[in-house]
Amino acid sequence: MILCIDVGNSHIYAGVFQDDDIFLRFRLETRQTITSDQLGVFLKGVLRENNLEPNAIKHIAISSVVPSIDHSLGSACIKYFKIEPFWLRTGARTGLKLKTKNPNEIGADLIATAIAAVQQFPNQNVVVVDFGTATTYVPISAGKAFLGVVIEAGIRTSMLALQLNTAQLPTVQINKPDEVVGRDTVSSIQAGLYYGQLGALREIIKNIKQEVFNNEKTVIIGTGGFSSLFEKEKIFTVINPDLVLQGIKLALEMSLQKR
């Protein structure tokens, strides 16, 4: 079994693979000051609560965009699982051609989703839209070239910005409102969040198709926490919430082939 972990700014998202199937998924809120013992006890506890013995884990693979907890997480893997984890970082074998000015700036999670995207849609132009703390758009060519990134504030980040920078606007449940014009404060914020993100989605994807792929056929993959919110808008070819974990696993398998 393989334990794959994606450390994001908001959550640590993890999954256990048996062959190509994920049969356990779980999350933990990302905390900057978490210790290796807290992480180790949490990971082993989740496995045991789901009737999995920790010693059944043979490999651990990690992508992280939060360097401050990398040492604690790596130490937890060694102390509690006796496993030196694989880190998806610059220099790892990915099968991608990184066509950016500074590949070291690319988030490991973006690399992971791109790896999985080209594996699932070979020889096709792809755009991966990942809804996280930031909403990101990554175009990958049919020749496996990672062509760059568009980054905008994520939908929850936008909501928190409103709450933190105004005197009277509250946090709200993020969902699609019944009407585009709200009739109270909550529905007004929901409308702005939903239709603001929807408009950005349509405009950015349209321009990527035109400017990057010359209007050629392009697969649009939605992933991340809020991708399902836009499922009925006919934007995505497919929605795959596990794309990052699948990419981390593929990167691990490529690294093992090098040995």
C-alpha cells in the first residue's frame, strides 16, 4: 500500500492506494506549528480507525507547498512508519517538459496534477483547474509541455478577504445562489463569490484555448474542493477530486523505476 499526502495551505489531503485504487481519503487542517509526533499519531490513528495496519504502508509520497511543516512531516514518516518518504520536488522524474522561466517556482501540487492529467489524457491538450486556497489554471500541451500557470484568489479566500476587510460582512456558506442579485447580505455575498468565480473560469479558459492552443480541442479538468460547485455549468470535460494524489503516486512510481 502507498500513502500519498498533499500538503496545502489550508488542508493536508491524503489517500491510501492499493494498486491503482484509493480506498481511504482523509484531511487535516494545515497548522504551521504542528509537531512530528502530532502528525505521526494522527496518521497512524486514521489508518487504525479505518481497519488498516500502519505496517501495511510500504511507501509514502508527499507534495508540499508549506515548507514550514516539511521537516515535521518527514520526521513523522521515519519515526512512526520507518519509511523515508519520497518528496515530489524540482529534479524529480515527472515526464513533463517545464516551459516556465523558473521551474523552481512551480508548486509541487501543480506538478502532481499535471502528471496525472497527461497520464489520463495522453496526446491531448489539457487545462487543469484546481480549486484550492488559490484557484489555478495549468495548460499542458499534447506533447507534455507544462506551459505556465494562471493564479487567482480561491473562492474561500475571497470570502475571507471580504470578512476581514469590512466591518459588517460575515462569512457565509459557499454555494450557488438561487438568483444572481441577492436579497439579503448572505445571498448577496454568495452571488458575488459564485458568479465572480464562474465569470473568471469562463474568461480565463476561453483565453487559454485561444492564445495557448489556437482553439484546438482541449480537455478541461476540474479538481480541488470547489470544483463540484460548478459541475452543471458545462465547463469541465471531467471533474477528478483525486487528481493530485494520483499524480503524487505516479511520480513515486517513476522515481522507483530509476533505481
